[in-house]
Amino acid sequence: MNNLTSRANVVLANSLSVLAILTGMLFITTIHLRVEPKFDLKVNEAQIRHTPDHMSGKRDYLDLTLLNYNLNIDLSDSFHWNVKMIFLYLVAEYTSEANQVNQVVLWDKIVMRGDNPVVDLKSMRTKYFFFDDGSSMRGTNTTFSLHWNIVPNAGLLPNIRGSKSVSTILPADYTPYNY
């Protein structure tokens, strides 16, 4: 009855129970802490081009928006002992006749614990294409906001939208191609 395997089983079960309780305590001690990075976003230039739709096989044209922006993010105060990494992403949101809500991710970055907590981008172009599924981007009011996901050591994975956003009206005319 008290052989080696049953004693090892008791030790392992008790150890796992203690680790589960400690993990729960880790989560409870940081659930009230808010992660709010300081950031500043400025859109320098926006251009809209009317480009052929090569993706769907149709012979339609789409609006492609090219942006030039500055983004400064300070995550120095955002890392506490339950934050493993922070996933940052910049979202553009606008309305069109076809869709009430359009959201496009323009840029993203993963900042790990121990990395440089300051992200300073000057005269940056979008990382991903900013397409509309039609030709209704000209003259639209577009809101740019920073979102982030916190990856903790233990606990929930919150998806947070920053409290500050920047709105700009896109140009009303297409920008000609410079070949």
C-alpha cells in the first residue's frame, strides 16, 4: 500500500495543487491593475489610389489608401510581474455605403518582457494594405486607434482599445500614379 509509486503520486498531486493555488493567487493579485500605455499618433499624409482588383478575379477597381504617420508608444509602466508580452496593433475605422463598420489593421508589433518598451516610428508607411472593398473611401472620416492584447503569465487575455484616437478626413480626389 505504501510503495514508492503511491508515495510519488501523493507528492505529485500535492505539488500540482499548490502550483494551481499559486497561479490563481498570481492572477488575483494583478486583475485590478490596468495596463494603459502612453501613446501619440499623428497622420502626416494620406493618399487614395484607384487600383484594379486582382484578388477576386472581377474586373472592378478598389480604393487603396497610402498613409504616412508617426507613432510613439511608451510601455515602460505597462509591464508588471504578470505581463509576459503585449501585442499592439493600429486600427483604422470608417463607414461606407456598403458596410456600416469597416475596421482595418494597419500595423502590429509584439513587445516581449525585456525588450525595449519604447516604440518610436517616424514617417512610417502602413505594414498591411489599406483597401476598401469598393470605391467609397474618398472623403470619408477615418478614425485611427491603438489597440492591445496583454498576454499574462496567468489569467485572462484582455483585448483593450486605447482611450485616445485620431480622426482625419481622407482626400476627396485620387492621387495619380507616379511611374
